[in-house]
Amino acid sequence: MNPAESGEAVAAPHPRPWYSKILSLCLVVFCFEIGVFLIVFPWLDAWESNRAATYAPWLGDVWGSPFFRGALSGLGLVNIYIACAEGMRLLRGMVSALGTMRDR
């Protein structure tokens, strides 16, 4: 039996505090920046000139592999997807909050 059938009042969802919204916005920006970095940087010339191969010679082969670079670019796409999904969730929450403010 749900509260609407029993005649009990259903409590309205509690609005999120302002700092939660700011942290969500920071997450969106951070995920988007990391995503763009992971998509672009593995394919630049600066990728080849790193110190990873000096410390572990076997890592140089993996580091220069196009498959590894593609995997990192795929992780970048996942980060951009997370940023977009979180941004849409944040916008949806703000629109619904504006809607409840108009209803008052």
C-alpha cells in the first residue's frame, strides 16, 4: 500500500544544498577536461617524449602502441559521456527546482 492510497501526505523531496550543485558543476568541468586531454594528448608528438621508457624499457613498446593510445582515447570518450550525463542531471534538477518555485 502506498502513501497516496492510505491518505497520508507525501513529503516533497528535499532540495539539494548549494554546495552540492557547485560540486556537481566542478565534476562536470573536471570530467570534460580530463576527457578532452585523454582524447587529444596520446596522438600529439609530445606523447613520444616522456620518461616512462627510460625507467622501464618494456613500457616504451606499450606506450607507443596505437592500441594503447586508442584505449586512452576511449577512456576520454567515457569521461566526456560522464560529464554530459552529470551536466544533464544537474540541469534537470535546476529546471525542476525552478518549476517548484513557480508553483508556490
